[in-house]
Amino acid sequence: MHHFANKEIHFANKEILNWAAFLQLKAKESKDIRLQNFYNNGTYHDETKLKDIEFVALDFETTGLNPQQNSIISIGLVPFSLNRVFCNQAKKWYVTPQDKLEEDSIVIHGITHSDLKGAPDLIRILEHLLDELAGKVVVVHYRRIERDFLDQNLRALINEGIVFPIIDTMQIEADIQQKQTSGFVNWLFRKKTQSIRLGSSRLRYHLPTYPPHDALTDAIATAELFQAQVSYHFSENTAIKDMWL
Amino acid sequence: MEVELLEIKDFISQYAPFDQLPEEVLLEVVQSVQISYYRADTRIVDFKDNIHELYLIRSGVVEIYRRNGDLYNRLDQGKLFGQMGLLTNNKVRFPSKAVKDTLLYCIPDTVFYDLCERFDSFAEFVESEDSTRLKQAVEGKSDDANDLTTSKVKKLITREALVLPSNTSIQSVAQIMAEEYQSAALINDPTIDDEDGGNLVGLITEHDLCAKVVAAGLSVDNPVSEVMSTELISLDHNAYIFEAMLLMLRNNVHHLPILKNKKPIGLVEVTDIIRYESQNSLLFVSGIFQQQSTEDLALLSSQLKDCFLRMVNEDANSHMVGRAMSEIGRSFKQRLLELAEEKLGPPPLPYCFLALGSMARNEQLIVTDQDNALILDNDYDPEIHGEYFEKLAHFVCDGLAACGYTYCTGEIMATNPEYRKTQAQWEACFADWIDHPNPQALLNCNIFFDLSGVYGRVKWAEQLNAFVLRRAKKNNRFLSCMARNALNRKPPLGFFKNFVMENDGRHNNSINLKRRGTAPLADLIRVHALAIGSQSQNSFDRLEDIIEAGILPKSKGADLQHAMELISLVRLRHQALDVESDLEPDNNIEPENMSDFERRNLKDAFLVLSNAQNFLKYRYSATSL
């Protein structure tokens, strides 16, 4: 019973922030030349329509869940638009973690010490990474990981954090679930919220199942999920200000 | 830096034509992929849109439409579309729509053209419309097929047969045979008009010259007609070498005239074909004639499955298996009739035992019921002769049932008094069906118009066939009714992983390949065959006549041949699989048991059938009545 599936969804609980102006400010404040370049690329105007935006889906594999203690070991990204995911521009890096690679996390993402042998430090690829993200709108599934880890890892490396607008497909899914399961009728029929993890969310849009925990596969999966979410719940003319966080 | 797009590569490498590409090329393709999501019920491309990508369905379902809005094709995971547009000025020819949430891999045209240029297998796959792909499938198969079991007898003919007039002296005949290095000659009677039955009257062999002339002390000045054999056993040029062997074995002859349109084109000798011996079926047939009772025959028939299996595994084509199985079925009938006559005494009147339907068409497979009938002499009197032929019919039909040929559920058997008629009664009956085509008559026509004599006065069967042809050929109303009747069974639209998609969108778990495939094909081929007055019985032979007559649009005849061959092949392969796994073989096939190859090609074959049915409708104005 997807009564709301066809309606365009507007989220009420959105912090209003002028990202374009904010990034200009950050460019002036920043001490690091790489970050200054990144911020100077700016971002889209608030009212820009989704169909006119270049996105980049980003996914990290990390040694743990705590940005203060754990670090990034793999980065996958793929640029995309509402109509196309550009696999020929996809990127994937392994990076040497700044902490000890925990045996536990090996089990999750399957990245082993030998994969990381010879992998560069994050600092060595930072410039490449920021070039890929600059000027585009970053899309992730669960922003706490990508946003917080990059920020924390950079603080440790260059003594300066990073901030940029992000679209979080998990948040979108959570908001949709919230909308679809709130209210008296739904309460009456005991409509429960469903899982909003990447794999489960994709199933609701009939997207194929991929093996999880590979940074690039997850980035592609996130890009596809966002295309599906927009075609189901929003429109190509939705303004970016309604989507980014 | 190139990244490994493992997911995409694993997917693409599973599907044709990409599965034929070398690893490094596959990686180039994978690198070029762009992904796009289409929600259910959204259009993907419209007619005359510019198209610059080839689409591969990663998940979901896409429908392709004709320009008039009719559904043309329904595609699912792993299928391609857009190639026709890319090959024709980059304009979309068939609009397409996602009918379920669909994820597409889009491959840029530059990559597409490059692959077409570099890889023939790729170009052939994408350039071929459905029908040519079918052709590749069928022919690709027969390339590795065993030449011994699939060669036609006409291949053995190296020079024209020696034909001499019947008034030639024995000595002259012997001299000409010696000059021409021939061990036999055909004898004709120039005074007979050879318009439509040929004028062959006999055959003379070295053995005849030895036994009937020299040993008997006959004058060599006598005409050859005095010593020639007049029991002419001949074979059509389209028959298989295998059949020639069976015929020689059965009749104990060493020379076979090969006929085309009833005119001799060559003479085949035992020595010509000895190397083509296909032991198992031959032994089986000779085994049938050695059995002394119905019980023994029933015991022998239990080995029929192994015989069938060996033939399928030897890569015999369906035409060949159909003929061999029909020949074996005929042999069972013939032996049972011999046994019946031994038991009941000689028949009081001449008769002809008929095989109907698939056996008459030489298209019998392992699962089959018995359709048969009797033609009786015009002097037949039920009061006097009725009991004999009733007993004879029961003996044969019960015997056939014991040998695994189940009773016909429609009661079309010689045991049914309705189907024991005299020559004159049969002609009147057929005339009535043709002149007054009501639904039941049409149904009867489908079965009775494929008839062949098995035993007794087999010439009567040919005469009856000729009668039907003369009568039906010019009767447009009858042809139109037959055509409409041939449209009753429509093929399904396609197959998905585990269900059959019907034209109205319904799903089925399995499909009966006979009822939905070979039978409607045979029906529609029969209509064309009647229209041109073809004397052939076998659907493939009929098709050759039809193609020669030029009534089909160009290349459509060949498409039908390939479709028939493919559906039959899949049918018999699945029956062979059933036999191998000790299951009762049937005509049903479940899509989940099909290979990707079978699914793709069956779908193409059904499309050919569907188009051919549309043509039939138009050709014989089957809707206007």
C-alpha cells in the first residue's frame, strides 16, 4: 500500500544553509592549498534542478565505526547524473590505515593486509580525491561514515577538517519511511518501518543485489539507488536545496 | 587509472554476444558502460529518437513495440535492444518501455561499432534479426552433427541413371550396361505418358542377366521387358541415406531408383551406402520383423527409448529422427499385420492399412499415440467381411498399444467402424469434408490429410492423396477455412526464467512444444501445401515444394524451416533428457530447464511462427469468412 509513493515528498526538518556562500567562506578561511582549491570550485545554487547537477557517489570502507579511532582503508567513487552512471570515470583506491587494521573489520570488508601492502597514505591521494569531488554534489548512503571519516582523517593528517554538502540516500529512505508509516491510519494497520540499509533499500526499487562491502560496488549501488529514489519520489525538476544536507 | 568493475564484468560476460569476446575486449566494454534506472511504466526510447547506445538489461523487463503500437517483443535480464536502431542511421525503429523497474547498461555506439568491426561473432549476433539468428542456431548445430546420419540420399547420386526403353533387346541392354560401367539399368515404357506418374516400368540388374537369362538359357534377342523386375521399390531424393538402407533391407533389394517429382534422377546401390550404415536403428527394424508374437514385439519395444536416445545423442536432426521413428512405427504395424494375417488367415479382400498424422508425415517422436485407418476394397460387404477386418483392426491396435503406442483418445483408429471404409466411401467422405468444411470436418482434415499406406495396397493411399489434392487445390473457401483453423493454436510470446509469457500477459509454468509449436507449424505448412497441390507429406518436404512454388515472401520459407527444426530439436532433446533420467517423456518443457541458448532461439522461432500465421491469415483471407 504505497499511497505516498507517487507524491513528491517534501521534508520539513531541513536545516536551511546557503552552501554556495558557505563554501566561499571556507575557501577564504582554509590554510591548506588543496582544500582552498576544493572550496573555490564552489557548488550549485540552491534552486538548481536535479537534472542539471553532476553528482558523485562516494563510499568508504573503514577499519571501524568510530571516526576518532578508526580510519579509511578503501575509497570508491563514481560520477553520475540523474540519467547515467559514468562507470568509465569510476575510481577506487586502497589507502594505508593510520591505525592498526583490526582483525574484526577484515571479516566485514574482506580487505586484508596484503591488499593494503604498498597502498598509499590518504595524504598521497587526497589531491586526486578532492579533484574528483570538487564542484559536484556528493551522494552517500549514511553520511556519518563518509562525511565524518574524511573530516576526522584530514584533521589528523593536515590539521584541518573538511565540510561540503551531501545527499544521503539513507536519510531519504528514512524520511520516506517516516512519512509512509506515520499517522493514525498507518498506526492502526501497524505499518512498520522497513530496513533502510543499502541492500534492503535497493530491493524496494527492484534493483539487483550486489555483494556488499566493496567501496566501488557500494558507490555504484548508491548512485543507482539515488536515480531510483528520484524517479519514485521526486522529479528531475526538484531543487537541490530540498535534497542536500 | 583503470578500475575493476567486477560486478558489471561478471554480469556482462554471462550473456551473448559478449560471452564470445576475449577477456581484454570485455574489459573495454565494461569500462564504457553507463548505468541508467527506469521506473516501471516509463518510456526508454521513442520511434525516430536518435539513438547512440546499445542497451543491455541488467534487471527488470522491457517491452518493444511495433510502430502501430502492437507488442513486438518482451525482454528481460541479459537481453539486448537498440542494435537495429544503431545499424540503421541511429534512428529508433521500435519504441521501448520499461514495464517493470529496470536497470540498463548503456554501451556507447562507438564501442558498438568497434565491436562489430572487430568481431564477426558480435556483428552476426546484433545484425541478425530474430530469424537469421535462428538460422545460425540451427545450422551451427548441424555443423558438428554426424554427417552419416543427416545426409540425404541425393548426395549419393554421382551420375544420371541409365534408363532404357522396354523394347530394347537383352543383349543391347547388357552391352550398354558394360559400356557405362553400370550394374543395373532402369527400364521405361516410352508409350506411357509420363506427365504425372512417370513411365518407369522395371529394373534390370547384373544378377537378373545372370539368373534369368544365362542360367535359364533365354535368348538375348528377347526384349528386356521379359526379364526385368517389375516390383519397383524406389525412394524420393529427399529421403535420408538411412531410409534407403531400411528400404533395401526390408525388401531385400540391392538397387534403389531415386526419384525427383516421380522421375528417376539416379540409382543407388548397396555398395554406395554400406559405409553410411547406422547400426542401431537398422538392427532395431530387422529385429521387429523377427518377432513371432505381440508379446515379443512389446518386449522389443522397450528398447525403442534407447534407440531414440542414441540417435539424439549422435546429433541426428529432427527430420532424421522423425523419419527413423516413423519407419520403426511403420515396421511395428507391418509386423503386427503379418502376425494378424497368420492368425486370422488371408484377408478375404484386398485392403490398405493407413498411418495418419505424424507417422504419415515422418515426424513421429518418442511420445505418440496411434492414428490409423483402413481402406477396403470396393467389394467390401460388412455382412460377409466385417468380422474379419474388425478382428484384424483390434489385433493391430491392441498390439500397438502393447508396444507403447497409446490408443488415440479421439478414437481415430481402425478399430472404430467409422474409419474402416471402402475406397469409394473414403473419397466421398473426403469430398464432403472439403465441400462442407464444418469445424469437425476441418479437424478431421488436419489428421486425415496426412496419410500414408503402411501395408497391403499402399497405392490406394497415394490415390486417395491425389484425390484430396485435386479437390482441395482449387477450393478457395476450403483453403480459407483450413487457414483459419491453422490459426487456432498460437505460440507464446516468450520465456522468462521460470515462466512462459502468453500474448495476453498470462504466465504459465510450462509449454507444450507440440501443441504450441510443431503442430501449429505443421498445420500452416499443410494449408500452403494443399494450395499448391504438393504431393509431399513431410513438413520439411512440403516446405521445399512451397518455397519452389514461390508463394511465400522471400526468405520466409527458410525461416519456417529453421523454426520447425529448432522447435523439433528442443522437443526431442528434452524428451531424450527425460528418457535419460528415467522420466516418462512428454511434450512439455519448463523454462527453468531450458538453456539460455534454447530460450533465446525458441523465442525467435515462435516469432517466426507468429508472423507466418499472420501471413496465412492474409494469404487465404482467413478472417473474412
